[in-house]
Amino acid sequence: MTPPRESEGLLKGGRLSLRRLRHSWLESHDVFRLVILSLLVGSITAGGAAVFRWLIDYFHWLFFTWIPPGTVPLPFLIGTGGLLVGLLVWFGAREAQGHGVPEVIMAVALKGGRIRGRVAVIKALTSAITLGSGGSAGREGPIVQIGAALGSKLGQLLRCSEERVILLVACGSAAGISATFNAPVAGVFFALEVILGEFATRSFSMVVLSSVTASAISRAMLGNAPAFATPGHTLVHPAEFGWYLGLGLLAGLVGVLYTRVLYWIEDGFDGLRMPAPIKPAVGGILVGLIALAFPQVMGNGYEVIEGALGASMDLQLMALLVLAKIVATGLTLGSGGSGGTFAPSLYIGAVLGGAFGGLVNGIAPHPMASSGAYAMVGMAAVFAASARAPITAVLMLFELTGDYRTILPLMAATVMATMVSSLVDRESIYSVKLKRQGVDLAARERIFQDPMRRVAVGKVMTRDFETVSADLSLPELVDLFNRTGHQGFPVTDERGRLCGMVTLKDLEFARVRHRPLSAEATVRDLATTDPGYVCPEDSLALALRAMGRLGVGRLPVVDSGSSRRLVGILRRSDIIAAYSREVSDEEAVDPVDSLKVRTTFETEFLEIVLPADTPWEGQCVRNLAIPEQAVLVAIRRAGETLIPRGATVLHAGDVVVAFSQPETRADLRRVLAATRPLGPSEGG
């Protein structure tokens, strides 16, 4: 028997060490676990997709068969569906509103892939009601969000790392597309191209497993036929390439129009002063009015798509349906309905291509393919133009139709449409919604590197805090401010629900208006009744954006449900402490390179070291001529983080941390990093 020391020496001297063996075993074990999770997510999502399709059929039967046709006017029938959707979203899960994909991308970009499990249930119900009652939307966005929510919930239950949760979200998204459209390859590329925005090897492998699993189960339950039957199309004449490029150019413009109309209608409904649950009902009534003239706009419109692909529709009708479907989809989703934008873009592309093909067939001097060929190319082109996902568009059309004979014109038109739409409008139909909430997908890599994105609000918020009642008198509030030294308090009702915020600034403003303060006045008279708030699973990056937009130094934190129960307070000092911890293990700032920039969305973190001969030695912060678009948030000195106040004294070597807009960065550097005395117009 080999002695222990000799055995250890042999292992170290050979090709295999104990450490390497352990690492190899752990890595294999980790890969095996990921494979099992990917297969599980694909299986669960396939089951969810089957239930979702059954729900759509059930609600369609309920609205159009169980309710005898003609007994209820069509606008009120669709409006009733909208009302049910509005109530479910309002009281169940606000994230279920809209088309689903932006919410998934938001969860990946800002929340570490964390999505509440109830979203899967509420999204399935609301989208099924929207489609079953005749709303104009698709089922792919909902099933993407449903699959993503199931994958996220599984990762959270198993306490997976943030990276794994995001991967499972992508697996669920791919499985949803695969199970819904019987398109496993397109589902993979949709998840990688749109949801993750990357094509990493491990991500690709796991997403493929999940997508294939979902497709296999879906085919076993629903059959293996393509989603759309086509008579078979091919390139008839080489000169047709010019016409296909023209269709691509037109599809690019229509894709931009589709996106802009959707969000223009959404802005209009946001400006309406009415209860949020009522808005989808109003949108449903308006869709019903359009459906009285064009009943083809209701639902996902698969029958219309097949008619366009088969060249069996009237040219003028198809041309009118382009605009009718754009407006109907905008009303359904912009008012707060639940459904996808994918199928409507295929519908719009099909009727656009069919109308274009019918037109050029009548004027071209050479043989032409039927209008159905142009309808098929138009489907891919409009989707690619609106989603900016040309790879997914090409693969999706191949799998949806099973027709590979028009690959060259299809690719040419899709690329042309993507290029045109990108030149006209930088944002896609998914990124517009995210950009409005401060997420710039063009800076996705910088977002992932942002230390504030890595930390959830719930990890750093203050849980031990004081609240006040709306009935508290102002003299009592004054005494509370003096006794605690706090700058503000959340206002809650008897159930602990957030009613508003009251700050020292509110009190000072009330004193200016009413001297002296009335003994009968209460907090209710001066509190902000609709304050901004965040949820525990939101990131600090999102909270920072909200603070900057509202101009406040603290935000109430409420639970993720609809009750708005107050669970914490997020203060500026909490964010500074978290930021200090996140960067504490990074390399110290080099005094020679006195400006280090970290970007978070449109606001930048600036760390500026005061040089040895700074004119601000011994000066107070209040004397600094800080640009209006910049805010000082911390001063790091000898391993200690200070919150800057007006009387805080500056010293050489201090690291001043600030938030600044890009255009004010140079001014802030000029003020703080100066090494000469500043003139009256430059300094404070």
C-alpha cells in the first residue's frame, strides 16, 4: 500500500492534482445541474403553453358562443374583456400589463432575472381574456413572460445565483416561443438576440436544451405541422430582387409606424384621468368599433395571415388592414390590455406584403411570384423592423411556414427593413418602453457592470423606521422632526399602507405660507399624497433614477403586491453605504488619474480626487460652485465614507463621489480638480 505522503506526491507530480480533480468534479456537477434545470424549465413551460392555449379557446367560446352571438354589441363585448383584464392586472400583478417582452428584458437588465411567480398566472389569464374576447394582440409575448416567470421562480426557489436565474429566464423565454409556434430554433435565437443580447456558449447550450424539450412536448400534444400552411413559393425572375428590396424598405417604415402608433396611443391613455382598470375597457370598446367595419382585426389574426400567404385576399382589403391592425393593436395594448406584439407584426407584414405583391404583379414587365410570396417575406421584414431581430425573423419564418425556397429575397428584404428602421428610429418596439424607464439597451454591457445594478433595494433599505399618521397635528410633527433629526417621514394608514410622504421642506414651505402654523392643521394638509416608491426586488440603479427624477433624498419601499404595504425606507445614505461596499475591493483611485467614470444609464458616477494643491483645502462644501445637473453624494476619506453637507470641510486627497449628466462632467472636473486659485466666476 502506498504511504499517504507518497500518494499525495504522485498526485501532485502527475497530470491530476487533488485540487484539479475537485474542481473538475464540481464543474461537471454544476453542468449536470444546469442541464436538469434547463430540461425542467422547458417541460414546465410547454405545459404552461398548452394551458394558455386552452384558456384562449375557452374564453373565445365564453364570449362568442356561450353568450349568444348578436345579444351583446361587439364593442361592449370586447370592452367587457378589457374591464376584466384591467381589474386582474390592477389587483393581481401590474407587470402583466402590456406585451410582456420588455418586462422580461427589464428583469434581466435590472433585477437579476427576478420575476414574481404570480406573474405567470395573471399573465396567462389576462392575455387569454384579451385574445378570447377579440382584442388585437398576439400570444407570443405572454408565453415568453410566462416561461420567463416560471424559470425565474424555479431559480429563486432553488436559491440559484443571479447568473443562473437570468439563464433560466432565457430558457423559459425560448421554451415559450418554441412551444407556441413550434419553432425551436427561432425560440433559441429570440432568447439570445432579444432577451439576453449575447451569444455565449453556455447560454446557447442551455437555451437549446430548454427550447428543444418544449418543442418536443408541444409537438406530442398539439402535432408537428407548421403554424402556417403555404402553397410553396420561389424566386420566379432575377429582377424580383429589386421588388423585394423595395418591400423591405416599405416594411422598415411600416415597422417604425407600428411602434410609434403603439406608444403614441399608450401616452394618450396615460394622460386620461380615469381609474386605471377602466382604460382597457375603453380601449376594447374602440377596438370593437373598428371591428364592426374590419372584423379581421380581432384576435391574433392567423386566418388572415394564411389568407395573405395563399394569395386569396383582395388587394384593397389587405392595404386597409395594414392601418386597421396597427391602430387596433395600439388601442388594445396601449390602453393596458395584455398580449404580444409579435403576431400583430406578422399580420401587418403579411397584408402589407400581399398588397405590395398584388400591386407589382400588375405593373411588372416580367414574370412575378404570387402575392403570397411577398406576404411571407413581408411577415419577416416587418417583425425584423419593429423588433430589430433580423436573425430571429428569418429563422422564425422558415419554421412557421416550412418553406425554405425564398431564402435569398427573404434575407435581403429583412436586412433592408432592419437598416431602414434603424436609420429612422434608434429604438425597437421593445426598447422604447425600457428607454422610457431609464434602461438603455445600447449600453447593456455598461449596465451589467454598474455596481448599483447588482444590489437589490431590499438588501440595503432601512427596515427600522418611524411613520406618521395623516391625522398627526403639525405642532406634533415639528416636535418629531426636532426630536429625531430626520428629514422626512412616510405617512401610513392604520393597516400600514403607504399614503404619502412628508418632509422638512414641506413643513418649511407651510410655515412660509401660514404663519404661525394652525393648531388644527395636520400632516394631511401638506403631505405629498402620491410619492414615488420602489419595491424590494428593484435595483439601486432604478432607485437612483427615481430619486433623480423626483428630486428627493429618500424613497418609501412597498411590497410587490397591490396593497402598497410599507416595508422600508431607502435613504441616500443607504445607497452610499452600499456603493462603498461594492467598490471597496476595487483598485484604489490613482491620484494621477483623478477622474474615474462609471456610467449608469444617462447619469454618471464621477469619482474626483482633490489634488494636493487644491484651492478647496479647508473650504466648506457649501462654497463649491456645483453645476445644476450634478449632485454630490459622498466623500471618501481614509477608508471612511462621509455624507456631504453644507458645513462639511474638504481636504486634499478626498475622493468626491458625484452623480452628473454627461454634459456637465467637464464643468464638475474643472471645479473640483483645479490646482490653482479659482476666480470669482469659477469658484464659490
